[in-house]
Amino acid sequence: MERSGAQLLVCFLLTVLIWVREIPAVSITHVTARTLSPCYSANLTPTSDRLISAVGCTVVFSPPGLNFSTGIVRWDYKNVSSTVLSIIVYYKEQSKVDLHPSYNGNVEFSKTHWTLQIKLQLGDGGMYSFRTNSQETKWFQLEVIEPLSQPELRSNSSLVGSTIEFVCKVPVGKVDSYRWKKDGKRLPEDSRFLLFQNDSILCILNTALSDNGVYTCEVSNQVSWNETSLKLDIQNPLNVVVGVVVVIGVLVLVAVLCVLKKYLTCPTQCFCGDSNPRHCLSGGCSSGPGGHVDCKEQTSPSSGTPETTVALLDRNPLDSERHPNQASAAS
């Protein structure tokens, strides 16, 4: 009995040993990643476990060198809330690839080298890992940053002696640093030049004519750089006042000319040597000797009575008093 028990124990130990040897051994290795051209730059050079890249760029993840003939290849993603999803599951024996729906049209997978290629969106930042039946890698961190759009630059004034404020605003992307230039050079060392709000606002106190020039706002982050410029033309308030006075004078002159033109036209009634109104000649106005009115008599078509008419209306009832002789001649 003792011998049988010993034999059973030996058999049990051998069975356990064989079973343990058949359990796959999980080894820890590393993933590598790189940004493809034309997005590649020195700022995007990867480290051993982290890569910074930009929205719109393409990143390729490469697994370590592994050798196995059967099983499953998988690329996993983990976000900031530690939720894990499988981007790619490749069944080697069936040569079948299962792709997560959220990555449809945005991912390429190589069945030969098991590389994962992603065209980046802002939400693709997170942790990535590669695994098979027997091996897996450490989590690799990918940080995705949005490139900066062209800044918008505006100012609030251009009068000499005022405080001018330049505001540099970037509609798209997060700015890491702002830099200002005047006429392509760094801002002059002047206590009147002040920067606010992470250097996004430039103020010039008590502006002078010497502050005229082209001001440039440069913005940058880890994946991009951009700039925009605005020309500042300082104006003297005296020149502005003179300009306003000239404009007002021109407007007044135009108004006076319009009024004079209205009163210089020939009216429908006029006076000719007395206080009785007369009709103007239909042919227009004409002046007699000495610039006075020529009065003519014509017969009224209806009554046959002589009727005095006048051609030019530059006289009034008082003319008969000032020119008695001419008034008598006219009558």
C-alpha cells in the first residue's frame, strides 16, 4: 500500500509539472511608435514609452519581434478613465481581422508585421498595448495635440498719447507660448511695453509717433508654429481735427451752393417796374440794359388785353423806386 501511494504521488507531481510547463509564459516587452512624414519633426521624436504627435498626422505602432504560429494578435487602447477596448483582433489561423467600429476607415493593420497605423484625431490620445496568446507589452503613451491656426490680431486705438492694446487670439489649438516682434525684431526695451494674460496681450502706454511699425504675434506649441502681423499707424490728434474741419467746411460749401442754385432759378412770377406780378417768358430769362429786366407786352389770347411779361427775375417792387426812369420807360 505504501508503495502504491508513493507511485501515485510521483505520478501526480509529474502531471502537475507537465501542466505547468504547458502554461504560456507571459513576457513583458516594449512597443515602438513613430510619426510618418510630412508631419515628422525633431519635436515629435519618440521616447521609449511615449510619443507626442499632432491631429491629422499618421502614427505607426510596431510590436517587438515575436515568433508564434497560432493564436491571436491584439492591439488594445486604454483612455484616461482606464477603459480598455480592442482596436484590432487578428486571428492568425483564419487570417481574420476584427476592427472596432470607432476606428473604421482610420486604421490600417499589417498581417505580416502586425503593425498598427492610425491617422490621428484629437480623441486618439491615450495608452496602447500589443499582446498575443503568450506575450504582451507595456502600455505605450500617445499624446495628440491640435496644430495652431493662424492668430487673429487686433488693436483698439491709433492716437498719439493713448494706450494701445494688441490682442492676439488663436481660434484653433492650445498655445504654449506667445512672442511679439516689431518690424521683424524683438520688442524694444521700453517700460511702456507691457504683456498680460500669458503674453497674449501687448499694451503700449503713452504712444508716440516712434511706435509706428508692423507688430507681429508668434504662437507655438509642441507640434506647430504660426504668426500674424498688424501695421500700426499713429495719428496726431491735431491732424485729425484739421481733417474734420476740412470735411465740415466742404459740406457747408456744398449746402450753400445748393441753396443759391435754388433761388437763382427763374420763378413762375416776377415783378416788372411795379408791384403787380407778371408771368415769365416761357423761353427763359434774359436781362436788359444795365442788367435789369426787359419787359414786353403781349396780347392775352383770351381777352385780347395787352399783358406785360418779363424775361429775367432779378428785380422786385422796390426797383421802381431805385430806377424811376427805367420804370417809366417800361410803362
